Amino acid sequence: MLGASALAPAIAKAEAFEEKVDLGSIGTLELSKTVERRSICMWCSVGCGLIFYTKGNDVLDVEGDPDNPLNRGKLCVKGKASIAMFGSKNPLRLKNPMIRTNPKPDYKKFIEMKDADEMYNYLKQFKPVWKEVTWEEAFAYISKKWKELLKESNVKAYHEYDGKVCDSKAGCYFYEGNKYPIMIMAGAKLLNEEAYVIRKMSMLFGSNNIDHDARRCHSSTVAGLAATLGFGAQTQSFPDVGYIAVYLILGGNPADAHPVSMKPVIESKERGTLKLVVVDPKFGRTAAKANLFAFHRPGTDVALLYYILHYAFYEKKIDQLEAFKEYIKRTNVDMEEINEFKELVKRYDANEVSKITGVPVDKLKKIAELYVNNSGVATNFKRFSSIEWAMGLTQHTTGVQNIRAAAIVQLALGNMGFPGGGLNPYRGHNNVQGTTDMCILAHVFPGYIKIPSNSKQIRAYQEWKLQGFPDAFNWKPSQSACKALGLKCSCNGNECSLEVNSKALLWSWWFMNWRRFELTMGTFVGTEPEDRPWDENSKVISDLPFFVGYNEITYVKGTLVDDVLKGILLFAENPAVSDPNAKLTWASLSKMKLVVLADVFETETAWFADVLLPGAIQYEKEGSITNSNRWLQWSDRVALPPGDAKPDLWIMVKLYERLRQDGIVRLPSEEAGKNKEEVTVIHPYTKEKIVMYERPIEPYMDYSYPSQWEDFSEVNPRIVYREIDAAVDLYNGMYDWAHMYPLAKRRVAQPRSVKEVDGLLDSGALKHPNTNTPLRLYKDWGWSWPKNVRILYNLWTLEKTFGMEDYWEFPKGKYAVGESLDGRRVRITGETGEIVDSKTGTLRPAFVPGHNFYLGKFYKRAWTVYGKQMTDLFGGVANPSELMKEGKSLGITVLINKNGYKVVKLSELGVRYPVQESVYYDPEVVEKGKALFKKPYFVGTKVVEGKKVKYVDWKEWKEYHDSFISEFSSCVGNDPNNYRPCVKKFIEKYGEWFAIGRKGVTLAYSLDYPMHFEPAESPSLELAKKYPQIAWRKPFNKMFIFPPKVLPQLGAEIALTLGELERQMPKDAKPIVLTTNRLEEHWHTGALSRNNPYLAELVPEPFAHIPEPLAKELGIKSGDVVEIGSARAKIYVRAMVTHRMPKLDIAGETVYNVNIPWPFGYAGSHRTPSVANLLTPEVGDIITSIQESKVFLGWIRKAPKDKYVFEREAELPNIREEGWL
Amino acid sequence: MEYASVFIPDRCIGCRACQTACKIWNQRPVEKTSFSPDFTNPPSLTPDSFTIIKFKEVFDGEVKWIMLKEQCMHCNDPPCVSACPTGAMTKTEEGAVYVRPEKCIGCQYCVEACPFDVPKYDEGSGKVYKCTMCIDRIRDGKLPACVEACPTQALVFGKKDEVIQKLKSEGFEIYGERLPNVGGTHWLYATKEFKGKLTDPKYFGLPESPAAKEGALPAIREFGVGVAGLAILASLLHAAYWRAKKEESK
Ligand code: SF4
Ligand code: SF4
Ligand code: SF4
């Protein structure tokens, strides 16, 4: 395709080559004598394919998989260094379960300390002393402690009538998911099957106190994008990046974090079809390749993005373009609202934005011009500009606002949903997208499904079941249901007709998923008896735990302040290094009475563990992983784990079995004595009760299934994979039930023919107008959610970008679709995705005529049609084991007529594979998918702190905004020490923050549009007055303004202004703005990479990037030891003095930015007590709680050499001596 | 048939997959490095690191960050081969210059002779090590390990004349095609972005005229085999000394 690749011809074995060269001890691995095993990279989310060369259980070499379209045979250094992770190479790997024999530190000690060295000296005294035990002994130990903690916390399933949460006179049975005393944290390196099972386990425990790394990395992306577009995911694939015209990298650094993703960028840049624009507080490896680079102050991204819109509206006048007017109809705003929005944008002109961001005016203009002129609306959808980000946008108290601003830019410029355009949050871990989708998250169930919060929702759900599990279009909720769910209905008595708006569509989707959970997990959600959902004497039972739980940020409060959390179960997570204000995590883990950690090395977190379980690295397990662009690929086993180490899935299931056996897992339905469900529907006309079938209620967790490996035979990931397809609608379609084949295993990189589904777009027959190269989607490489769509929201591509039409025939009766499609030839306008049809067993288009916003969440069902047919999901499932192991369901349906009904087998209707659900998406559904350009995060009126608060949109708020700002500013005056008291005063006066009192009510901004807010620790008083910090809107953050009695010191742990920091700062230090980063060579907490000799060789020691002029002022040279402090703590690292860090002019004052890589800690083969996260604040984003680790205040000064503590294993694991052959 | 590898700094993202790929393929041990002020690590070629990526900041109001891959240049007329008294240092018809460890006596004449400071003496084994151009892989129909790994095609490999022709036709400036003293090299550098800067000391600083070092080369020529024999003896003693020293320190 490209000139560049032609430069590297595959070399033929010429005759002259027959003579081998003997290099002796150098080189010449005899690969011909090895077995090749393919897998997927365990490090970042690009998802590169690997080929390992193995001999028995030993691994000799690794190369990129040349067939894989994501990396085409290439790897970065981490992928290469993978070989040092195997047990056969790495002596530091854990091999046996172990129990701690010595005491743990006193948690109170950490809270008082501020110096990293001091903390380490204390911690060292409690370095764990381990005793090796068997798995049996380890599980017995855990089970015993677990039971004690449950007893201590008085966890109960039964709740009496209280008129609020429980409205049943017969009582309600559910667990309060936020009260479960044992938190679960399970890392984003887990495979999908493991992620699903751990969340399922928590659901069966009755707990929503579960979370994972994603909270700390991209939770704001998910919340910002999902609320705007439907899904919180990257919309372009990595190969698709090659078609982009202008790529704005804002708050990301892919050359460091996702090196192989730079391949298409570099190629297109050299070809001249892509301009790379990088805006960042640090000049990193990506910046080194940029066509245009600007330093900006961290925490000012909304302002920067709004300047692009300012240019677009006020200089380019895009709102007068036809393309704009047409595209904006795909969103929820009209031209009038656009005009209102423009007024907000008007405030962000070049001078103002330059003052906020520190980017010179002319550079701002250059960036905006380039970006806007290459956008969809400016080029009539022929060229597109796209945005990439990572933690630079997300880890802010304004994280969701930043992402919303990026999404709004793309919507306004028509850059969304085309090849070469989109929004690209590159995820961190290899499977963080998958573990997020499986929702190891405190606020949702697998597939982003709502957690119930009161018994009325359960009643409404039971009523929905009685109507035959309908989609929103066929649903006739009662008035009570409409009220309980907040649906828009027009009712005549109890006969209501439902307005099919997004709320109705979402509730029907959540309900469909709750049903999926019930059938696959063997649980029950509903009323007893089933046919009287609204009877106040019906018992309400929910095996789905209620209420949003503690997350990765708030759990320290759950432990230290609320005293709810008493134990923790961790899989592949290292919060001792990765959590903000790390000492609070150290304190929490010390306070907990049971800390169980499964990992592959003895990490920093292991120092707090009571039980340490040896897990397996990805290459020692098998299962599916979802890369950043949502492609599922199958990762194969390459070698066995060392010693007695086990795949994490095995550990989870075996632990569950033990806990269940010991009576620790008890479902609410069991407490209620309900052991079977009468699956019932009510005849819509005769109101007759029809019992379709009965199913036993018993939690299902049996994944034993024959395999060539013993541990997989005991717990087989392939069976879990099938369960995910059935249980999680988002992932439905990834398993081909007709051929019993996991589509994640597909490895076909060849183009589809134009006749196949999405064939035209994948065939290469079309040339992208920007690059003039053939368009490819790689539809047969793995599988992509939703329904194998590769480019999200791709409704218009064929039509607008390529000026093409395509058609698909649905011959009468052939496919399992509803009347609107059956027997029709339909027009296709974009990528449709596909479903295995339950009648034909072949692929048919899913989203017709193309994939639009929110699609996947909105759906129709072919087998339930109001007044005609009623069917349970899959035609009913009596036995989850049969479904998972044999691909069988009951496959029955009820055919309705005016005065009777008939229960028949779906097979009689031509359905051959009833396990393949009959969802379909027609133009009526597709049209409902509107992007939420405008989206309030705070709605309605409620009482906060005893005050009545009304949340108002920009339209109304703009009347009050300026008076709020001026009232607040005049309170603060010119004294930085007034800032905090003024925030306090406002909250106390109005009940809510960012609010103002008018006519007896508090009016508060709803945040329907983002605006610039200063970070919680702001370097500029002037800007902090004009753009007040939004952080204090969040109740959790208020801890730092109104500290809790048990932790009064929290009040001093955030410096709202420079003035506050300066009170704590040593005299000879200089104030700085700090950011943290990881490195290309080091992986997150470094737990894996610091123990990998190849990676540690490249960057062995901790350091900070310091701007050259600042270093000069302080007399600091590269290699010197520096003290870096914040309101939380101080650490000691080496100085890297560089011009790659900025000196910025912010509102007339000099601001220096210092950056500290955070993958360093005190355990493993390269150690330092100076954990960078000791410095970071745990104030969180006001929506998702993600911590503000990308901008906070601190100081720096030169430190004595002996403050620097760096140790390493005396002898590195020496790869050569370990023996290769 | 002559082959060549090319490093194109315009495309390099400094990921160092090449550096580690080389180490893995050639089974060289990991070194105990320390903090590097500019990321380059180890700071120069060593007997265990046949190739490194050098990072360099160029600052003239705006900052640039450039990356340079260092390894053996595989000269047309390799001074190290001429200097080697035992024939351990060999040049192949593909253009690769490599050292046969079993013949190397550790005299280090090649070290002296090399104008690019490439061969490195390993005190442990008493032998010299350096990049082999992956001649073993080339003869097996594979790309050199570093080229094979490079994610952004900053490294390319092919038949020397074809590669040069192609790069030229695409407008690249090439370093190494012809060079004084060494004739030219089989490792080339090519750029469009940094034209005129490959030999600029402020930027990449590749030697315009790789100077043959004094001493080693003529010495061998003048004194011929006899002296070479002495040299072998001296080197064997030298190697034995180092081995003994290492034993002691254990
Ligand atoms: S880019 Fe990511 S997935 Fe690819 S080799 Fe590197 S770490 Fe692995
Ligand atoms: S050609 Fe081979 S030996 Fe030379 S630097 Fe590359 S990988 Fe190392
Ligand atoms: S592998 Fe390629 S991109 Fe990476 S450092 Fe080496 S030459 Fe540069």
C-alpha cells in the first residue's frame, strides 16, 4: 500500500546463503527446531499479535505476527521483552500460595507521615514473612476470615417495608451492594472471561464494592463519551488511523504508550496525507514526530478545544455550511441551540485561551485553522480531523468535561463516524477495554447495565417479563411502571402508551440484560408470586445487588472514614503504587483485616497482603481480550505457569466454590426460599396467566469442560466465553452458536467480497478520498463490538464519503427479523455490522441502514411482538449448563391471538439456532440514535444540604453565570488564603457549589456544556476566580474542605491556591505545577516492567523531567537528587534537566511544569520508596471520581544525595545464564 | 550479492525495540545500567549491546528531539578486518562484517582500527563483540533482528543497490553510500526531514570522513605475520589475566 513498506523486501534464501555462519556464543537461535505459538501482546491496548518460538515449556524468541493487521509483524520494546516474563526465564515469579506470618503496620502511622523515606523506614519493619501453603490451605484461610468479616458487618438480605427502597409488606430480599465488607479490585490485565467471572462473583456475593484500574485511567472517557455518543470507546481502529487528515494528540503520547499505533501515523505523515499536531505539557516521543507542537498548561484542555470551535464558528463560519446543518441533525440540538452554544464559545477567543493555556496566539490560530479546514463539514465529508487522548485528558476533576469538549468539537465539525475521523481514547492495559465492558466497576453490571436501587424497579421489571420480555416498541408499561422508571407515558387508567424515547429504550435494554443475567447466572430478579408484580404483599426479590458501591478512589473513605470495608480481594492490581495520595491506600490496606492478592510478582501491594496467590501472565492462560479499538482477539497459551501458579480464572472459580461450599455465598432468593421461577406471561387480551416453563434457581459457576490442559479442564475459559455472549448484550454476536465457534478466534486479514455484509467497505474496492488508498476494515480479523462494527457511528460513510449506495435483500421468511425488514430490499448507507441469524446460521446485516449513535443499546426483538407473540430470551433457558456446554435452550414461544394462544417450538417457525437471540435493528431504531451534543449531568431539583437546589442548563445559567463569578471573586479578593473560606461559605450558604441563590432557590449549573474550570490546585488566583474550580461540586471531594473528624489532616492535604502551598513550602524551594506519566519502557506501576531485566536496563532509576531554566535557577544538574513535595508528601528522585519541559506564561505569570514518571516503587528488582503517587491528590472528577493526577501543585529543590534511595537485586536475573536451549 | 540496512531518523520514535531485539537474538546478557540524563542507555555500545538508540535534544528556541541508532557500519573496506591478525574479523559477500569468537584472541587491534568506535572488548571472555548485521538471520532468509522488530519502518533492509536507488528516487539524502577511508558502508542513514544534518555535529554528527586511527593498521602491514604472532601471544596472556581477575572477584 505504501512506498515505505516496499523498502523492506522479504528476502529469499539465495543459493549463496547455504553456507551457515557459525557465530558461536553469539546469535543463531535455531528457530527451525522450535514450535511456533501465536498469542496477543500482554502489555498495551494496541493488541499486537505475537509469535513465540518455544521448546517445551521454554520460550526462545518472539516476533510480531505478520498476519495481524494491528501490527503487521512489528513490536515495540515491551512486546519484545515479553520473553523475560515467563517462569522459565524470570526467577522472581511467584510459584506457590503463601500466607503471611508476621504483623502488618499500624495504619495510623502512615497518615501522620509526609516523607517517603520515613514511610519506607517504617514500612520495612513489616516486610512480609511468608509461609508456603497449598491452594487448599490458602482457600481455607481466606474462607474462615471472610466468614468472620461478614458476621462482623451483619450483611443481610432481608429488608422490611420502609416505603422507599422496599415497598413490600411481605418484605424485600436483596443485598445492599455498597455495604459488603470485602472490596474487590481486579486489574485490567485480566482476560474478558476472568473479568466477567469476577464481576459475576461479586454479584453473587451481593456486592457492588468492586472496581478496577479503569476508574483511574479512562472512567471519565467512558462517562463522557457514553453519555454523548452511546459508548465509551475508541471509534476508529488503529489501521483506520492511517486515513486521518489531521491528527490532534491532546493529552496522549502514543509513541511512548502505544508505540506500534504510530506505524500508520508515520506512514501517512510521510506520504503527506496526515498532519500530526501535538499539544502537551511535556515534549515526548510523539511530539518529536509532530508537524506542529505546542506546550500547554495541564488542565486547560476545554479552553483549547473551545478555541478550535471559536475559530470554526467565528472565522470559518461553519454553521452556515450545508454540511454542518445536515450533520447537526444527527445530534439533539437544533440551530437555535447552536446559537446559544456559540455564545458560550464566544468567551474563548484567542487572547483569553492563550492566557489560560499558555499557548501563544499565533500557534493557537495555526492549530485551529489546520484542524477546522480538514474537518468533515469543511470538506463535505471527504477529509477528517481526529483527536487522540489518554490520561492527559482524563485524570482531571474536569475529566468528563474535557472528553465532552472533544466530542462536541467532533460533532460540530462532522468528524464522527467516518473512516479517518473520530475520537480515539487509547486505552492503557491490553484488556482495559474488555475489563471495562465486563464492568469490574462499582456503578454498573457487565455490559454497562444499570444497578437497581429500589423495589419498584424490580416490580416494573417483573411486569415487563409478564409482557413477554418486549423491546421498547412493543412494551405497554402500567402507570406504576412508568412512574417507577420515570418513563414518558400517556395513560388512560392503567392502560398506557409509552413514548419511545431514549429513556424507554435504555430501560428496555437494561431489563433485557437483567434477564440475560438471570438465565445465565441461575439467579432470580422479580416478585413472588411472579404474576402479581404490583401487589404490595408480593415479595420483592433481587439477586442483583442494589446501590452503587465504593470505587478505587472512594474505597479509602470506605475503610478509613466510614469503616464499611474490612477486607479486600485483589487480582493483578497494585494500588499501593497506582492510587493517588498513596499513603491513604497504604493506611487502608494496613487497616484491613483480610488482604488477598493474586499476582505474578511480590509487588508493593503484596507488602500489605495476608495471603499471596501466584497467578499467571497472559501467555500462560487462554481467553479473549479486547484491544483499544474494541477488537476481540483470542490469546493462546504459550507456556505453563511456573510451579504451582494458576490462571486467575481457575483461582477465582475455585475460591468461589470453596466460599459457596462453606455457606458464604447465599442468594437473596435462597433466603426468601425461592428455588424456582415459574416463567410466566400474561395474555394481552384475555389477561390469562400462561406459565411457559419452570426453571430452577441455583447460582451457576460450573466451567469444567475437557481440554488438553488439566487446569483448563477444571475451569475452561471457552465455556465462560460462551456465557459472556449470552449474558452480556454488548458482546452478543461474538460467538457463532450455529457453528459453535468463537469469532474472536478468526484470523482472516483478507478482504471480504463486495457481496458479503459490509463487503463494499472492506473489499478494498473503495479508495479513501484523503489518502487515495484502498479502504479496509478487516471484518474477519477477530470480532468487534457492537455486532462486529469496526467504525462506530458509521451511518453515512458509503453515502457521503464515497457517494455509493448498497443494498441488502431480506427475502420473505428467510431471516429472523421483524416485519419492517422481512421480505424487503433495504438501502445500506454505512457500516451495518452483522449478526449470526438464528434461522439461517449465516451472517446478516445488524444495524440497517448503518450504525448510528447509541445503537446496540436500542434494539428490537423478532420473537416478541405486541398482541402476536411472546418469548423469553433464547426461547427460555431451564439449565445454564446445557446452554453453555451444549448450546441448547428450550426454544419455545407463545403465539397469541385475540382469544387464545399456543405454545410452540421456535423450530416450527424455522428457527434452527434459538440460542442466537433474535434481536434486529431497522431504520426506526437507527433513527432514534441521536448524539447528545447537549447533556446535563445534574438534572432536576433536589434538596442538598438542606437547601433546595435547581440545576439549570446553560440557556438559563448564562443569566446568572457572571454574577456568580463576580460574587465569588469579590469574596476572594486578592488573598489566596480567602479562596478556601469562600468556597466553604458558598457551599454553606447555597447547599451546592457552582451555584447562586435566587428567589429562595439555589440555581446550580447543570453542566450541559463543558466550560473551563481551574484544577483543584490552581497556580493562578486570577484564573481560579474567573474560572472557579468545579471539584467542590462532588461530595467526596468536600472531604478536603470539610474534613471528617477521624481524618482532620485531610483539610491540609489539598492546596487550593499557590498561597496555600507556599505556607508549607521550604524557603529554598520553587513552586511548580506537576504532572505524572508513565514511560515507553515502564508499565504502569512498574510491577511487571521493573522485574523485566530488558526493560529495567533501559530505564533503571526514578527521575523527574525538569525544565532547563528552572533547573538553572535552582542550580540543579541532570543526575542530581531533587526533593519534590506537595501538600501530601515529598519524594526524592534524580533530575533530568531538559528543554522538553515548558516555562509557561499564564495570565502574566511564569509557571513551570515538572513531570514525574510514576512506575516506581519499593518492591521488586529495582526499588525506591519514592512512589510518585504519594504526591498526587485524590480529589476526583465530579462525575466519575477519577483522580486529578495530571495537574497539581508542588515544589522542588535540590536535595542531599543520601535522601535518594535506590536499590536493586544484587544479581539481575541473567537471561543468558538461565540457559536458552 | 550485497545487502544494506538503513536507519531513517524521520520515522524513528525511539521505542528501542531494535535495541532489545538485538540483545535477545544475540543472547547478550542484560547490563547493570544507571540513570541516564537523556534516556540513552547504556550510554555507548558495549560488548553486550551491539546497538543502542542515542537520544539528543537540539534547542534553538524550539526544542527538537532526535534519535540515532548506532551499531556496526559494515564498511566496504573495513579497517577492523585489515587490522585483525587472526582472521577472526571477517567480511562476507553480503557486506556483513562479523567477528568469529572462537578465532578472536582479544588483541583489540580492531578496536583501535575502527573509525566508528564499534568493536567492544569483553573483559570477561577476553574477546571482542559487535553487531553481526545478523548474517546468521540473513542467510536464513530473515531480516536482521532489529529491522524485523522496528514498528515504524525506521529500519529497512534490502539489496544494497536497490535500496539506495529507491531511497534516492523518493528524495532521501543518504549517508554511507560512499565514504572516505572505508569506501562506503552497508549500514546507511537516510533522511528527508533532516537534510544536511546527518553529519552536522549539532544534530546527528556522523563523521564526514571516518578517520582511520593511527597505529594499528600500518603496524600490521609493516611487520607482517611475525608481529601478528606476537600480538596473538600477548592477547592470549591478556585474556588469561582478565579471566583470572574475574575468578578472583567472584
Ligand atoms: S505496541 Fe503495545 S501491544 Fe504492541 S508490542 Fe508494544 S506493548 Fe505490545
Ligand atoms: S543487525 Fe543484528 S546484530 Fe546488528 S544491530 Fe541489528 S540486530 Fe544487532
Ligand atoms: S525499533 Fe525503530 S522506531 Fe524503535 S527505536 Fe529502533 S529504529 Fe527507532
